[in-house]
Amino acid sequence: MPTSSNPIPAGARHAGPHPGIVAAVFTVLFNTGLYFVVSFSAGKPHFPGPAESADVITTYFRANASAVLLCAFFQFGASIPLGIFTATVVSRLQFLGVRAAGPYIALFGGLATAFHMAVTSSILWVMAYPGIAQDRAALRALYYLMFAIGGVGFSVPMGLLMAGVSVSAGFMKLLPKWIVVLGLVLAVVGELSWLNMVFPAALFLIPLTRFPGFVWLIAVGFMLPKTAARTLPATAA
């Protein structure tokens, strides 16, 4: 990534969107989408998990196409602020003097997560399309593809985003220790969620990465310094 040939003086401010606000927008959009498919009462149908029978899965999508469509709409929208957050945080880390692989690992992880969210939401949209739920074989294939991309396809690259930012910010003392430690713990959980592909009992690692991750993203966005504390030397493009 090209960098300026001019030194960055102490007190200079990083230009870009506020990552804390962007992370909050991502969190609101993501959870708004979940609201339409997650059951909060005994009378509301719940989104089926991968251990559910084929009959339960097909029945849910046939009866709740509108809720699935709204979930897909909001979660596709959530993928955009996640990508913007990733680009902004990586740019800020480099602005603050991080010259290591960490920001690039974070960039790969964050953009992969955002891309997988967009793909998952698109598959959900297809599943909500009239007539698709009536084709039982096609619906099941789409369901498991959606679950794979939106499950470990979310948590594993999200762990890389957390690891890249946490290690970089930890070495440079750019974030409070609790945020760095939380990010590293969640990063390990995210990478371990890969086990879900062969051990179904490891499913819990995916939400354990995702939901505390919202807190971590917002905390990083608001706590990562915007102003250079010292003059940084010029670097070549």
C-alpha cells in the first residue's frame, strides 16, 4: 500500500470515517436482520440450525419468506460498513506508525468477512424468492451453503481481523490492554470455530466469536487514536 513521502508530524490527525460510528452502524444493521428470524417468544418460529431435520428447514422457509428476505436485506447492508471499518482501521494503524504484517492480515480478514456476509445474504435472498422453498433439494443445498459461508466463513476471517488489529495495537500500545486481550481471545475462538466443519459440537464457537465481537469492534473504533503522538519519519511508496 503506497504511503506518503512526507513525514507525519506529531499532532496530525488521520482523515477518514469515524470507525466507532461505522462499527455501531454495522452492529445495528446486523442485529436488525437477526431480529426478523430469531425467536424471542415461544410462539414465534425460530430460524433452523444445521442439526434440524429437512422437514423443519423446508417448512420454516416456506412459511417465513418475508422474514428471511428482511434478514437478507439488512445483513447485506451490514457487510458494507464492516468493509469500511476494516479499511479505515488498517489505514489508521499505518498512519499511527505500524510497519508490520498485522494491518495486512487484518485487511484480509475484515474484507473476507464482509464479502462472505454479502454472499450469505444473497443466498438467503435466493432462498426467500418465490418458488425456491418448494424445491426441497435445492433449498437444502442452498441452506447448508449459506450456513457454511455465514458460519465459519464469518468467524474464521473475523478472527484474523481481530488478531491483526490486536497484535499491532498491542505492540504499539495504541489501545487499552483489555481491548487487546479481548481481541486476542476472540481471535483464538474464531480460528477454533473452523473445527465446526468436522465436529458439529463446536458450533457454539461461531456465535461466541460473533456477538462479543460487536463489542470489540465498537471499542476499537472509539478508542484507537486519531492523532499521531510523535513525528513519524517519511516512508517510500
